[in-house]
Amino acid sequence: MNPAFRLSVVPPFNVPMVASVTFWGAIFGCIVSILPKPPGGAAVRALIAGLFALLMTWFVVRPIAGHPVAFAWHPRPMALSALASLAWGIGLALIQPILSPRCLLQRSRAWARHHLAT
């Protein structure tokens, strides 16, 4: 029976793949959340976040793991990687406003006002 997640050890930190993917996702999320919000809404943020993840994967993560930069410029894996990064950027753009501390703070204040009024 196959496990739900890949548990094989991967470079650069020699940890299970699921932990490595989680770590790099958290790093990308932290960096993108620190950057100022670009004008244009969620679609622009998704494209910028996806492009950032793509470039980081091609030029930082893959070389650290001992793989060639940008899949050695082969078009098929580069296109698949671009689609995966765009999907990640869309997910981040949709989830980030929900997890934003300002959003949570505004909701808690609205909830408190609602209960004080009743």
C-alpha cells in the first residue's frame, strides 16, 4: 500500500519530501506576505506570487537540491513547473486575505459589536 505523501528523503536538508515542500511553501508564503500588496486585485497578486514561486524554484531551490537550473531549459518540464507555480499563486491569492491578521481583527471587532448590541 502506498503512503499518502512521499516520505523519501530529499536534498538539501535530507528530510522527507512532504516536510521539504511544506518548509519551502512556508518560506514563499512569508516572503510574499511581507511584500506590499500590488494594485489590481487577486488576479494580479496570483500572477506575481506564481511568478515569484517559479523563479525561486528554478534559480534557488533546484540548484540547492543539486538539480540543473530551470530544468536545463527543457520546455516541457518548464511549462509544467510554470503551471504548478501559477496554481500555487492562485491558491495563495485566495487564501491570504482570509489568513491576514487585519482581516481577523476586523471580524473579531464586528463580532464584539454585534454581541454588545444584542
